[in-house]
Amino acid sequence: MGGVRTALYNYLIAKKAGGDFILRIEDTDSHRFVPGAEEYIIESLRWCGIVPDEGLDENGKLAETPDERNPHAPYRQSQRKGIYRKYAEQLVAGGFAYYAFDTAEELEKCRAQAEASGQTFIYNAATRKDLRNSLTLEPAEVEKLLSERSDWTVRFRMPEDEVVAMDDLIRGHIEVNTSTLDDKVLWKRADELPTYHLANIVDDHLMEISHVIRGEEWLPSLPLHYLLYAAFGWERPQFAHLPLLLKPVGNGKLSKRDGDKMGFPVFPLKWVAPTGEVSRGYREDGYFPDAFVNLLAMLGWNPGTEQEIFSMSELIEAFSLEKVGKSGAKFNPDKAKWFNKEYLRMRSDEELTGLFMPILKEHGVEADKDMVREVVALIKERATFVADFWDISWYLFKAPEEYAEKDAAKFWKSENVDMAREALNATASAEEMEGYIRDREWPMGKVMNCIRLALTGSSSGLGIADIMRFVGREEALRRFRRAEERLLL
């Protein structure tokens, strides 16, 4: 959900400004590669109606070859790996970065020693002068290690005791002293891939990105990114860091575990992990995509009015980063259902009928479309999801096979059954039946609930008049006789 909301906010800003929304897959961390994730992202955006202006080819796949629509292809960073090294070398040549030859074991030893002294090891200006890198080694030794070793990295040379002044479109003005920052790895010789920091700065520049809107977990990286733009002498895009999506109950970031515990999805579509673990999706749970998009838009953004229901075009018109809050947005699963209920009500009876017909077929019901449309018009106000239609109205299509024990014990009594049978046989409609019962001063509730039990299998559901209008008098009589055969007095 958080990733889709970030994409949505980027899309809204791009569309409002008359710009382009670009899809780029950032897969430079080979350890975090997940098979199927790229296809899942593309399908999720498609379902939500968040259509990239650039990044996909005519087949809906990630564009790999530059053309008029996709001038910056490829858009998969692992396919752009040949681009990044020269920029890393450029930083080294300019004195903004250096080669580091420390092994994983050596760095782990540094961490252990620092921890033993009650400190935390940071690879920065204070420690790099004692480590194995091109700032401390002789040039000849550096050249030798560069040619012989395959595990070296390029690290950014963080300035000593400088204040980085930054501006965020949501957070405002921020200042950070570089003495609190470490020398991040920018490029790795082992796989010849950049880290997020270098890859994104380079690609955002080459792809002419004007706004970078991302989660607040990237806020600590903003000083480094400011310094990288300055080192390259490039114009910076504008940055905005979105608030976290928070748990419905308690504190902390919303997680899949919260959804599993409270019974709601946190993924846009069902996701099957490589381990086989299945995560529920909003699409498969029956949410309309525009309802899902609407609820996401309101998680962290406030339009400043009482309006809550927005079409995509209305969101584009109303959205602004100035109205995005700094604090986290608590997710409310009941509010998510409310959004879907509202969008269901706005759907035409014709569309809902088309969605309900396959559900009826799954239950072995072949129904007349006109009749189904009438049922939909009657019950849509009661439903949150289209799947609810069956639970609300199944007895309009088939007779009950079972009867609720509590309701039978309460209403299926000899005197009630006698009155109900007489009323059903003596009248042609539910309205006549009510008058018949009233004229005889019989207990309306007991008689009607007895009839309802025979028609639906329980004492709850639609009104008797609506039920009889759909099933007809003859079917109502058949169901009553069936109940008499099955329910012992």
C-alpha cells in the first residue's frame, strides 16, 4: 500500500503540472531481488489506473530500447549498469569519492571493537584515515589493489563538519551537520552495480526528473543526495518525503502482520512470495480500483474541505504536496470498506449486474439478466462488496436447504405455522397477506417471521413483499410446504 500511495502522489503531481510520470525499476541490490516483483508492480499500477507516460513498451513490459515514447530506455537499472561506473570514477577524480579496500571481515572487526568500547562504528572522516582506502594508501598500492581485487568499493567522501541546508516540499527547511553522516558506498566492483544513492542521482539527472517524491525512510539519505548533486554540478530536483502509513492500533509502521492479525490486505493485488507464502490483495478481496486509489490518496493528504470522494481527475485537480501532513497516517480498515461501499453505490445497476452474474453461475444459478438487475437495484445499498450480493439475496434464486435452529425454535410453533399457512393460501400478494393478518388481529411479527423462515431459512433478510415479488406466490407456497416437511413441531 505504501508503495502504491507513493506512486499515486508522484502521478498526481506529474499530471497536475502537465508533466510525465515515469516508471523505473530499481533493482541494483542483487541480494533483494525477488522474482515476479517487476511484473507485480506493473500490474498493480495498471489495476489502479496509474498509467506511466514513460517506461513501458507497447506490450506493457518495461521498455528496454529507446524510442520516441521511451527516450531514456532501458528503465531497469540492472540493464543500465554500464552507465554508472564512469560517474563513480568522475567523483573519485574530483576528490568527492575514494576507493575502499576494506574486507567485510575487517569492517566487522571495527564494529566489534567499537561496540566493546560502548560506541558505534561509522565509516566517516574520523575513521577513514585509519582504514584501507585510496586516501591512506600509496598510489602504486591503490593501482595494484584495483587490478588484483574484485571486492573494492567506491565510497562518497563526506565533508568534515559542514552544514548541509536542504528544503523538502513537505518537511520544510532542514539542516544536518556532515559529522553525523557516514561515507556511503556508491559503487561495488564485485557486481559492478551502483547502490541506490548513485544510481538514482544519475538516472534522475539523465531522465530529467523534476520531483522526487518518496517515503520518509529516505529522509536520512537526503544530505548525501544534495552533496552528490553539488559534486556533479547538476541542478537538483525538488524533494518530498511522505509520512509513513501507521498501524490501525498501537504505534509503528503498518505491516503485513497487522493485516493478517486484523483481517485486511496490505497489498494492492494478491502476492505469492517465492517461499509460497500468500498475501491477500485489495483486488481479490473485492475492492474497486478507484475506491482503493481514493482511500490511499486520503492517507496523509487532506484537501482542506469536507469532500472525501474523488475521481482520479478530481484528485489531480485538488492534490498538492502542501496539504500532505508531516506525521504518519493511521490506516483504518473500516474506512477502507466505507470507501468501497460508496463506490459500489455509485456503480450503475447494469455494471453491477454484469459483475454479479458470474458469481451466480459459480453457485450453480442460471438467472434471467433482467431479474438479476432488479435484485441488484434492491440490494446494492446493503452491500459493501459485490460478493456480498450473494449472501444478501441467495434465497431469491434458490430455496433454502437448511433452517437456522434458533429462529426455528423461536418462530416455528404450531399456532404460528397454522396462521402462516392460512394467510399464504388465502392471499395473492404480501400486501394482501399483511391485511389478512391484521384483520384477524394475529401477531404480525410471529406470523411473518414464520413465513420468512420458510422462504429464506432464517428470520433475517429482505422484506417479505420483496421476497415474494421475486420468488412468486407458487414458489412461496412450495417453500412453505417444504419447511413443514423438514421442520418438526
